[in-house]
Amino acid sequence: QGVTEGFNGTIFAYGQTGSGKSFTMQGIADPSTQKGIIPRAFEHIFESVQCAENAKFLVRASYLEIYNEDIRDLLGADTKQKLE
């Protein structure tokens, strides 16, 4: 809720390979009870923005993976490309 009041928000998933981080973050669309944290958070943020009166919002999102000290932008055009 704080992000709609101007605070930055971060969701950090950490754990062993195969422990369910990606599923927890993304989930699956159908059934809707299996949606992950990201789609649920986006729904909440955009519903709040849509209902707000006399306010402007700038919504920015990044989705990064850090694995073996390599950083990749999972929303970029080439998700295999490593960032510096």
C-alpha cells in the first residue's frame, strides 16, 4: 500500500535453486487463486491508481535475476543478456 503513497517498494526472493521462488513471484494465471506476488501487486497498484483523484502517478517496474553473480533484466528484449 505504501507505494501508492510515494514510497519505493521491493520484493526480494532468495533461496536455493528449485525452491519455488519463480512460482511464488509469477504463479499461473488460471485459476486466479494461483497468481503470484507480482500479478497481485500490479493489480493492487493499478486499481489504486485508477481510483485516485487529483493525483498523478509514475509507475516503474524492473524484474532482475541475480544468479552466480550475473545480473539479467527479465523484462528486457533479450533476457539472456547479462547486465554490467
